[in-house]
Amino acid sequence: MRHATICLSALCLLTALSAQQPNQTSMLGFTPASAKVELDLEKRFQAIPDPERMRANMQLLSARPHHVGSPYDKQNADWILAQYKQWGWDAHIETFEVLFPTPKTRLLAMGSFRAMLEEPALAADPTSNQKAEQLPTYNAYSPDGDVTAPLVYVNYGVTEDYEQLARYGISVKGAIVLARYGRSWRGVKPKLAAEHGALGCIIYSDPADDGYARDAVFPEGPMRPADGAQRGSVLDAPLYPGDPLTPGIGATADAKRLRREDAPSMPKIPVLPISYSDAQPLLAALEGPVAPENWRGALPLTYRIGPSVAKVHLQLAFNWDLKPVYDVIATMRGSEEPDVWVLRANHHDAWVNGAEDPVSGQVALLEEARSLGQLAQSGWKPKRTIIYMSWDGEEPMLLGSTEWAEQHADELRKHAAIYINSDSNGRGYLFAEGSHSLEPLVNEVARTIEDPETQVSVWQRSQAASVLRGEPQKRKEAATRSDLRIGALGSGSDYAAFLDHLGIASLNVSYGGEDDGGIYHSIYDDYYWYTHFSDTTFAYGRAMAQTDGTLVLRMAQADLLPYDFTSLADTLHVYTTEVKALLEARRTEAADRKAALELSAYKLTSDPRHPMVAPPALEPPPFLNFAPLDNALAALDNAAAHYGKARAEANRKTLPAATLQTLNEELTQAERKLTSAQGLPRRPWMKHLIYAPGWYTGYGAKTLPGPREAIEERRYADAEADIVLVAHAIEDEAGFVERLATELETVSRIPQISSASSPSQ
């Protein structure tokens, strides 16, 4: 009864907020006449995706384990290729040869305890017993190693956890660390552990994060059972993704490769994932201080930091083989602007059966491709070239997408207008992140898609969630701002090479939030789990196909590519304000620390039975010069406003096709202006100066990463230099947008054919 009341209240809120939705006949990049044609096309498209086809395709694609190099991975790639061809696409497979290690020795022991390192088959789950085909639980690209050392618990193993360890006077030098999954990319945990002198790293799944503390465990519920473990790569994602031996070039059969010991993205110490069943005896053996409250998980024991008296023995060895990855590439050539490309992708490989990750996304993508093929067979032709891509090798570190993007880098820089990515898909709310010049486009499309649970638009439902959750200012903004903000992209899926390396405007779009589970990267991520605990009717699979496919259509069909630079400028102001506030927070922190040290506050409040070490004094930050950034933003504000005015005038006319083609080819380069040939400090592969995966977060995005991370790490001289570098890029963007606005304004003043006489088809 209480649940029903909450739902009713939410629906009332949705109705109250719906008045903010603008009229859909006015669309970014379309004249009124061409907008009507487009909306009719989208209506036809959105009626085609079929949930039952998705169900059948998921059952087929996830029927067997299909990791990189496995027989079923190749079988799936061949089947996907055949589907594209059947639907009329010009499709082929491109193959790359990548380093992909698999385990041959895994040993974890302490005294008489020996870890099981095994996920048991469950009678209720028919595919969990495919043992001969399953990869065992391991962290890909961990080096070989045989180490014996005391154990230290480091919570999530992120920067602030090591700062807390120092307060307890505990060092991990010469030890093996035990970290729990969460709060960072898993590869950051051994990276930081090695930087602090650890000899090995064990990562476990605590039931507080994705086990019984959250919900019933599988198969009775969606969460991770006691013996479930999370596989995954531990390459240094913030440095560069893709094959670790071929950074910057495609991993073709004859590519020049680094020696494994010279590959910068390879971790330095052995790493192993374990279940909470295997972790419990290790945690119970720890001595030393009781862990802080926010370090304590949900296991029935006293969480201590350590070190342990008994030593842990960790032994790992791997087969270091080159394996093929099979990228399926399908093209529908544009009829008017074939040299402008719209890219759409999802990966098809998995750690095991992978129904949720990634098959839930792949089956939605395939329904989009089938629906577009059906439209094409009825006589429609896209204005621009559409390329659908089913990637292989995403799980080990974005291998297939990165190698393909590096191999085709020059073509992509010249032609790509957008890259639209998805990965897994679930039930709940629309999640969209990406380039902020695409924010209004995402909002427009979200207003056209019906939410399966509430029958309002997915935009309204996302707005309602934003109004009820998060910080007060963000809640207020969600209720009053005409568009909902989209998030920034870091890393963790196949958009990385396109956005971070090539500067292609990108989006990552999917649904979720109501089906959280604990089967991530385990043998239990399969058809049984998905059809019992996630999008069981595939209604949100259909919504995902409608959403991403409509984004493809808008980009392929708009008279003028629907970028919006006002939204970009507005977001850059937000990021700049955050970086300035970060600097002031560092200044306040240094002053507070100094005052506390002068008063001996840490010494006088230390409990003799639980002593704590005073933290070190902090260098007060200097007053950095943000003027170059502020001036660049002012220039972008003016240019964006000028462009918006010129675009509005142009949309009232039908411009010549040749003029539009020239403008659109120029517009594809807008995102490239926000990149730097020299790349980010410490990681030249990462070219984008506005978005990047965090150096010590990985998945999580760092916006204005150069100055932000320099301030976070108290490298203030570097921060000043990075501010100038970012300012130059924004100035270039402003100049580029201003030039486009002038061009558009000029051609709009020339007498044109009336827009009512011959709308673009």
C-alpha cells in the first residue's frame, strides 16, 4: 500500500512538471517543414522495435560463455554479421590481434586457509554449469607473481583511504593489500597500492556493496551470492585503453608491438579478485586498529586494518597470448552527405555469458539496425552515412573499439559527426552522458519517448528523479531549467577512443536504476538472472532502441547538424566555477590544518588506547590566474549566442543542399577544437581537454582534467599552465563557432527558395 502511495505522488509530480516541455514541432537543426517529415519518420521507426525479438536474441547470444578468443565469441560475431546483411546493411568483420592473458595458476592462502576461487553452479540457473567454457575468476593483465607478505585492509583502496592509513601510522610497504570493489576503476587499486610500496593486491566484493545487505542474493534475489566474484581488467585505463602493446596504432597482425615489460598501462603488482566468502577468513585474521566506521562492510566480524600476523601467499601465472577480436561493422551510405558519418555502437563480448553486460544493450542495438533496414527497404534513404558497430573485446579494456578507432583515425577525424554508445541496459530511468554540445538534442529526443512504467515521457520521469534526489541546487535546477543536464564521460566503455583520443562528439545512453544487482562480471550474469530480475518484459530494451535510434535519425536527417554551443558554454562555466571552488577548498584546508597543528589538536585528542598520527602540514595554494579561462569563456558565450541567432534565422529558410553540406562538414570539427595534439599531462593519448577519466578514479570523469587534477594533487604550478592550455582550446572553439555563425548568417541573407515549396525529404 505504501509503495502505491509513493508511485501516485510521483505521478502527480510528473504531471505538474510536464508543462515545461516545449513543442516538438520546433526541433534543433530542422526547418518547420523538414521537422514534420522527420517526426513522421521517427514515429514509423519507433513502432518497429520488438521486445520479443530482443528476448530471443538475448537467449541466443548469451547461451554460452563468449569471452575474447572463445569459439562462441566468433560464432556470435558471425551471426550478428549475418543479421546486418539480411537487413540490407553493407557489413563486414574487421579482425585485430590483441594481448589477452588467461590464468593458468591461481593460489591464495593464509596458514591452513586456502581460498576456493570458484563460483559454484546453481541448480536454478541452467547456464551456470558451463564450467569447461567459463573463464575462472581473475583480473586480466595482472602480472605473474609469487609473493608472501602480511595483509593490510585498505577499504576501497583510493587516495583518501591511504591518507587515513597514514593517520593510523600504518604502511602497506612490503605488504599485500585487501581492497573492496567500488568507488574507483578496479585498476586504480593496484596502481595506488604499488605506488605505496605494496607487493600484491586482492580485491573482494563486500556484501554491503552488492550482496545481502542490499537485497536477497541470487538465485532468490538479484544480489551477489557469497561465492560470487567480479572478473575484470586492471590495465591503467586513465593512461590509455586498448591493447597495451600497441598504444596509438591499430593492433593489426603486422603491427609493431611493445615488449610486455615496457607497456606503460600494465599493472606493477599481482592482482586477484575474490568473493566475500573467501575474504571473510582474511578479514577475520587482521589485527591492529578497528577500521573507521565508513570502512566497515556487512560481514559479521570486527573490521580491522591490520597488519595480520599470519602471512598471505599469493601466486599467479598466466598464458600471455595474442587473441583475435572480431568487430562487426555495418554501413548504410548517405544519399546527400555521404562524407558525414553518424556512428552507433555496443559491444558483443562478455566475461562469461553476459546477458546484462553487454547483451541487453546489443539486442537493443540490433533492433535499431533492423528497424532502420526496414525503413530503407520501404524506400527511405538516410541523408548522411550511418555506421553501426558491434565491438568485440570491450571487457578486457575497450580492445575492439580502440584498435578500430586507432586504425581508422584519419578517416574518423575527417568524417565523424557523432559517436553514440551504449553498453548494458536495464529498467528504470534514462541515463545520458556526453559532449555538452549535444545536450539539447538528448533532451529533445527524450521528450518523444514514452516511459514503459509511467506512460509519460522518459524526460519527465528523469526530471522527477532529479527533483527528488541530489544536492538542493541541482534539484532546484532540474525543476526550473528548460533542459536537464547530461553527465560528463570518463571511461569504462567504448566511447573512450572516439571522445578522449579523437575528439568526436559522443554520447553514452541507456536505462537503469531500478534493477541493481550483484552479478556483474560473474557466471550468474545470464539469461536466467536477466529475465527474472531486470527488464523482464524487455520494455526498456524497446525504449533504449527507440531512444538511441531516434538520436541516430536526428543526426542523420537534420538540415543542419544539431549541435548547440550555448549549452556547451553554460556547462564550461559550471566546470570553471567548480575548479575555482576546489582551489579555495584547498586553501581553507591548509589554513585549518595549520591552525590545528599549532594548537596540538591532533595530539591532544588522540586516544592513547587508539592512537592516531597527526597529518602533515599542507602547502597553502597560491592565487592562480583564471583570467585566460574567464576571457575564453566570455568569447565562447558571445560566439554561441551569435550562432544560435544565425541558426534560428537559417531554420526559417531552405538553404541550398551544397551550402548545407559544406556547413555540416565544418560542424563535425567543432569538438576537435577542444583537443590538444600534445594530450593531457602524464597521458598524451588522452587528447580532450574538457573530459577525461580521472587519474585516480578511472571510470569517473574529471572535467577540465588538467587544472582540476593538478589542484587536487597540489601541483599548483602545473595548474596555472593547464589553465592556459584549456583557455587556448576554448578560444579556438569560440573562434570556430563565430566563423560558422558568420557563414550561416551570410548564406541566410541570400534570397532562398521558400521553405514551404520543397521541404527536404
